[in-house]
Amino acid sequence: MSDLESMSDLETLQSEILSAVAAASDEAALEAVRVGALGKKGTVSAKLATLGKMSPEERKTAGAAINVVKDTVTSAIANRRTVLKQIALEARLASETVDVTLPVREPAAATGRIHPISQVMDELAAIFADMGFSIAEGPDVEQDDYNFTKLNFPEGHPAREMHDTFFFNPDENGQRKLLRTHTSPVQVRTMLNQKPPIRVICPGRTYRCDSDQTHTPMFHQVEGLVIDKTAHLGNLKWILEEFCKAFFEVPNVTMRFRPSFFPFTEPSMEVDIQCSRKGGEIRFGEGEDWLEILGCGMVHANVLRNCGIDPDEYQGFAWGMGIDRIAMLKYGMPDLRPFFEADVRWLSHYGFRPLDLPTLAGGLTS
């Protein structure tokens, strides 16, 4: 092939490559053109591979011409890549525009809310942990023996009937498990597995066949238990007063203890706290009204015996209250049912910010 024909082929090749470079619509297409021309098996590289078969004079002339084509193509590809990057940037800026007049969306941590029940449980834990109490837990599905018998409920007691308790079908032994009606079975499990002294609170879900404005089939309860050789009602009174002052965040409370009956305590008492109901708002630590908030008493000797504790050596006291009820009292919620309806509007109004953890030092609420 003559030098003239060779130069004509190079011009044609360069023209084709430059046209392909100009037609590349994005960087991926441009890269394909570069590989096709300058890669190991590219058209320009193939021309350079032929130099080894030429004479020194031909190699000098042809090599210079091929390198000119290579440099021209390389420069054209670089320039086209710069243009394509600018086009891509402009397209991205156009598609990702932000209307700075719109309010900024709050992050999930700012919009999410802690349910009042979870908040009150954290408040209870903070208060009683400061008094030296541990938290004990147990299963929601419970044995009749733990829920009733070991707690001194005699056979035929009304609380055993179906209108109070959710029973499961009998098992192969004829025994029926149930959804616990109180968290007292956790006290039983604690006394069976832990030697005195014992100082625990038992928060959790409980279940009863009841539903109205202030009752739901599933609700939350917290119970406390102290077992020691010298535990007495004076200790119980002090603990309950300190709890109410801390929980309702008032400097003083006045409480009265009324005789009552519970199968698992003797003597048994119900506790009222002094309050004011003026203006449809309940305030504690003032006023002339009374509001019942919990039940308590000294642990019955039969319960201690049933749990393997000698009542001649140890005695103790226990109390229990509804977490949902004290949450309603503290935060002014008129109806218990919305607690379980999963209404985001209700939760946004009554809920708590996730990072506002209750502490006695920093405050229970914010």
C-alpha cells in the first residue's frame, strides 16, 4: 500500500472516531468509543501494531501520522468527557431542586413519640431504683397455681370465674392456663427463686374481662414487694408517700389508709391521696377531695408459706396500682380506650420525645 493510501485510511479512521466521540450521549457511550479506538484491540492500536513490519523509513513516517491520530482522538475524548460531565451536572441540579420556601422536614427522632405508658414505666423505674428496688418480670400466660392458689385465693373465689379471667382450654392433664389477672404471680416467682431480703417492683400487662371508659381487657399494672425480717407498715407508708411526691412532682402529699380486703395481704388497705378537683382539673398535694390510687397491705402468712418463706422469721408488704390510671391522673387523659387505639394524632399530643428520658436528677417530665 502506498503512503498516499495509508494517509487516506488514517484520515478516514480519524474522521469516523471523531464522529463517534461527538455522537456519544453519556460517559458510558464515550468510554465504549475510547476502548474501541485506543484499547488493546482498538482500531488505532491496531495501526500502531503494524509498525513492526515496516522498514525504518516507512516506520518513521507512518508512526508519526498514527501518533497524530492517537493524540487527536485522545484530546477529543477528554474534551467530550468534560462536556458530558457538565451536562449530567446540570440535569441533576435541575431534577434535585429544593424549594427553600418550604419548611424543613423534621427527622424521625423529632417526630416520633414515646407512648405515655412506656414513659410512665420509665418514671416508675427511675423512682423505685432510687429507693433500691429491682425490676422483676414474668410471663403473661400464667399457671392457675401462681395466679391464684399460692396467693391465698381459695377454691370457688369469684376472681376465678370466667367473667373475671381469660382461661385457656384445659391441657392433657385437665389444667387450664390463663392470662394473668395481676402481676402478683411475678412476686410469687420472685419469692420462690430468691431468698430474702427481697425488694422488687413488677410492672407489666394484665388481663381481665372488662371494658368501659376506665377499664380495658388488657391494661398495665405495677406491684411492689418487700420481704425482710423487720419490714412493717411504717416502711410501706414512707415508700408510698415518697413515690407519690416524686411521681406527681409535688413537695408534699397527704394520704389516708382505709381498711380493705385482699386474699394475699393481711391487714389490707386501700390508699387515697388528697387532691383538688377545681376547674375540672385534678391537682395533688392540695384541696379537700380524696382519690383512691392503690391497694396495699402486709403479705399474708399463707402466701409466705406457699412460697417457702417462714412467716415466723420474715414478714413483708406489697402494693399494686394501675399504670394506665396513674398516667391518666398525671397527664390529664379523660379516657383509657385511646391508649390502645394507635391514633397517631393522640400519640402526637400526649406522647413524649424519645430522648427525654426521665431521671430524678433531670426531671421525670419535660
